[in-house]
Amino acid sequence: GAGVSQTPSNKVTEKGKYVELRCDPISGHTALYWYRQSLGQGPEFLIYFQGTGAADDSGLPNDRFFAVRPEGSVSTLKIQRTERGDSAVYLCASSSEGGGLAGELFFGEGSRLTVL
Amino acid sequence: GESVGLHLPTLSVQEGDNSIINCAYSNSASDYFIWYKQESGKGPQFIIDIRSNMDKRQGQRVTVLLNKTVKHLSLQIAATQPGDSAVYFCAENFTDKLIFGTGTRLQVFP
């Protein structure tokens, strides 16, 4: 596709459940980022992939959060034992720049997660 | 002054006027800065960028100014239009990731 695609666009789950959020970056983009955005705040960095490997996962809040990018394209953000505080919009972005951020990030429209 | 959490700073301007949105960034070592526009229910959209070796960059109807001495960025929008209404974020590149500011809501009145 032409842009970054994220699915699902909306996810409602119950406290304690497991969720997966998918990101399909722009074709050929080597760098992929996950951010989390709470209401009224700026996006908060979670994790960054360069190719298949996580180059920086320092933003993951705890070990309930995990992300993979097994073939260097699609990425999945996985959240175990969800808590109400996990409710937010999860944004994915990709960039064509290799070896670190030197250009623009292209964002998807986000996956809105609501934990009841 | 700026507030945090649910209460975004808001700038209200009349259509046709110029808008100036300000941002203070955190890290002296940041070398690249971007302004993003975010409309309700959508992801952030790139507006303009600037590298730390510059102090001004112009685009179509937008200008970004960088003052490294006081770690300050501004976004100037000329002849503001209703379609410019959105939340605007500055972001700094620090250790190969973008760090976003709190954001400013721009409201344009006819």
C-alpha cells in the first residue's frame, strides 16, 4: 500500500487479556517505530526496529509488552495481561533511513486500544 | 505557561492571520527536529523539518525557526486557513528516536 497500515483500528478487550496489534510499513522502509499516545499527550516512544532486530526497546514500559518483526517488514506489538492503564492509541511509523533517524517518519492512523 | 495532561495549550487565530506555535525541546545534543500536524483520529503528519546546523527553513506557507541557545523551536503558518486546525507537535531526534513535545491545539475561526 501507499502508506503505513495498522490493524485493528479499534480494539476493546477486558483486563487481563492478551492483544496483538499489527503494523504494515511502507514497502522498502527499513526502520519501524512503535509509539503510544494517551489522550491529550504527544506520542511516547516504545521500540524501534532496524530490519529484523530491535535497535532500541528502552520505551517499553514493562515485560508485558513485546514486539517482533521477524522478516523485516510487518511488525506485531504484543501486550500480555492487559491493564486499564494500557488504554491508548498505539501508533506505528516507518522510515526509509538506515542506520538511525535522519529523515521523516511516516505514521499510520493508529490502533485504539481500550481495556475495560 | 504550558499545561500538561488533558489540557493542551490552545492558540486561537482568525482565518487569514499568521500563526506562531512555540516549542521548547529537552536535549542539547538533538540534531534534527520535525513539526507534525495531527488531526482528530489520525496519525501525525509531517509538516517541515530542520537540522541543527540551520536556524531557519521555509516551506509552503510554513517557516520553522530554531534557536539552539535556548533550545526553542517555532512554527510559523502564514495566512492560516480553517484546514490548519489541528494539534501541532514538535519532535526532536535524540539517540535515533523522535521525542515528542506535549503539543499545541490550533483553532482557526472564520
